[in-house]
Amino acid sequence: MDIATSTALVTGANRGLGRALAAELLSRGAKVYAAARNPDSVDLPGAVPLALDITDPASVAAAAKATGDVTLLINNAGISTSTPLLTGELAKIQLEMNTHYFGTLDVIRAFVPQIEARGGGAVFNVLSVLSWCAADSSTGAYSAAKGAEWQLTNALRLELAPRGIRVSGLHVGYIDTEMAAHVTAPKANPADIAKLTVEGIAADDYEVIADDLTRKIRAGLSVGVGAIYPNLV
């Protein structure tokens, strides 16, 4: 994909990885809609702030109506409630699923018509290594929601290919953002991940695997449970 001639929309672009993605796209010549629930929180020179709450269908519809020229959609907006599946609040678990799965799907459905009308393009979903495994009980809701988003990515890849739209995703471990502020494990620089991601989009890659941990977990999927959870075997 030619990034310089694309019009990108990045959700959750007011901070963290989303802001880094928007900045990287701008540096490569793309027009960028920086979407956030509060567009006034977008402080990125050159970006076009756009109001968008991906869990609100009316907000999604309004954002699609306000644009019309998007050729690259990056679904980055996310949430982490640190909720266990068995003992956590059901409302928080539902919020994770509404954000990562239903919200992401709603945004894709809303923007696919304009991507197709512009001759095709790409949809890129920011996933996680936790879409393939759970780190501990506190990541249960997040992992389940990201796993659903991964399968959404796989299914829509098949549905949208005949319409000239490539669907791909990023799998990555911890990134040094506000969402991972409580994490003491090594964390990647958002700017580095953004650069890797945009390079993957430009190369038409179906998957961007960002770090060694993610590569290890991905390889373990073909081996079985023991490779990912050795303490259980």
C-alpha cells in the first residue's frame, strides 16, 4: 500500500500507540484523521481531529458521515479493565468485548463502503500477544476480547479480499503506554512499534509480529498447551 497517497483513520489517536501511529503516518505523507472520544485531546500537528467513541453506534455513524475519503482504517482504540472471568464484574467483561470486538466490528462496517468506493485499501487491527494466550487471571477479560478480535480479523480478511480491502493485524507484547503503566516487565517504545506497523502495512503484510515474546507464543500455538503454559503440564 502506498502510504503517501492514503487517507488514514486511526482510532484512539490522542495518546499512546494510537498517537504514535498517527505521527508515523503523517511523517510518510498520509492524510490522517486522529479519532478520539474527545477530539480536543488530539494535539498532533497536521492531523485532523475526529470525534469517535467506538462503543457508541451513533458516534461511529457520525464519524463515517464526516469523512468519506478513508482508504486505511487502523483500529487501535482499546481498554484494559484487568478483570478475571470468573470473579470479575460482568459489566467490565462486557465492556472489554464491546470495545475490542463489537466496537471494532461496528467501525469496520461503517468505513468499508468508503474504502471500497475509493478503489480499495486496508483495515489494520491492533491486536496483542494476549489474543493467543492469557498471562494470568487478571487478563482473562482482555485476552478473551482480543481473541475474539483476532478471529474477527481472520473472518473479515476473507470477506473483504474480493472487495479490494486487505485486512491485517499487529500482535505485540507490552508497550510503554498509559494502559501498561502498572506493568514492570520490559515494554516497547510506541514509536518503534508504530514504525514497524506502518512498514508492515506498506508491505501488504497480513501480520505484524512485533517482538520475541510474541514470536515465541505464536510458534507455541502449533505445539500445544504445554508450550504456552508449561506450568500446567
